[in-house]
Amino acid sequence: MAIRNWRQNVKIEKSHRKALWRWIWVVFFAIAFAWVESSVVVYLREIYFEGSFYFPIVLEWKDGKLLVDNLMRIEFGREIATILMLVAVGCAAGRHALQRFCFFMIAFGVWDIFYYIWLWVMVRWPESLMTWDLLFFVPLPWVGPVITPVLIALAMAIAGSLIIYYDETHGIRQWRWFDWVVEMTCALLMIIAFCWDWKNIMQIADIGERNGIPVVFAWWLYLPAFLFAAAYFVVRLRQMVIANRDQLQAVDYA
């Protein structure tokens, strides 16, 4: 019995070390990929905006329709391919569906944070965490102060790491469908906050003047969704850790 328990403990320890190395390699990839992404953005700014990172973005309208050139179509594809690459890394690193999603969150979070770090290293931009940035352009322009995507990225990296840690050490993965609905709803609300001013950013001429320069971010939508998602995650993770501990104690007493 003692030998079997020792072998089981050795096997678990090896599994933990492998998980740690997978985490390290995902982080390394995200940091390196962020440099590539930052470099591409610097090149695109030179092509489209003469090196400027400021609004308004350059758009051309004709007869009420947005003219999309080939370079912009390529940019749409690049943004989609970027997400797919991060998803692929998560799928390759995780042992099961939950871990794959968590490794994707870690890759995305670290990549996004270092994207801004490398941009600052390259061109000293952004000047502050409140500097406006164009985050994505698919399917609508996502715009917000730099601190808003950084907070989400930090939360994603931490949440993904915690879930993988407790999954590897305690086998905790009792995430309910309701938990996913809550978190994804909050994520959708934050996306809406980023896209809230899309008509102004794209300078659609209907009612009022639209100069393409962001003025007010939808904090009233972003902050409640972000804080609720973070608090809900902490509460649910704590509940699962306590439930798992009580279950193990019950087995020991039996």
C-alpha cells in the first residue's frame, strides 16, 4: 500500500511539473507573439496614419458605403488569425476542454499586456493607461482607454492560471453551465462598451456631427460587468475549493 501511494504521489508530482512547464511555454509564446503583433501595428501605423496612434482613423466613404481596400481586408484576416493562433496554443497546451480554454485565456491575457509593453518600448506609446486605443476592427471598431483591455487581460491570465493550478492540485473543474452564462454575458457587455461609439469612430453621417475622435467611454457598462465577472469568479472558485476540501476530509474520516 505504501509503495502504491508513493508511486501515485510521484505520478501526481510529475503531472504538476508538466503543467507548470506548459504554463511557462504558453507565457513565453505570448510574450514573443506580442512583440510580433506590436511590430506589425507599428508598420500599419506608418502605412495608414503616417506613424500616428491618434484618432480619427482613416476611412473613405462613397455613396453611403465604406470603401474597403485590399490592405484593410488583409488586416481583418490578420486580426482573426491572431485569435485563432492563441486558441490553437490553448488547445495544444491543455489536457482537457477546461484547461484548453484556460490556457487560451492565459495566452490572450499575457499577449495583450505585453503588446502594450512592447509598443511603449518601441515607440513610447501609449503615454498613459488612459490613452485611447483601437483594439479590434472586427466586426465593428472596438475603442477604449488602454487600461480597459489591460484589466481584462490581467483578469484572464490570473483566472486561467488559478483554474489550472486547482485543477492540477485538487482536480477542481465543477464549472456549471450557469457559471459560463454569467461570465460570457459579462464579457458580451464589455464588448458592447468597447463598440458603443462605433458610429462616431467610423464617422457615419446620419444625425449630428461625427468626427471619429473618442470622447466618452461607456464606463457605466464596462465597470459593472468587469467587477461582477471578477467577483463572481472569486466566489465560485472559493466555493469549489471549500467543497473539494470538505469532500477529501469526509473520505479521510471514512
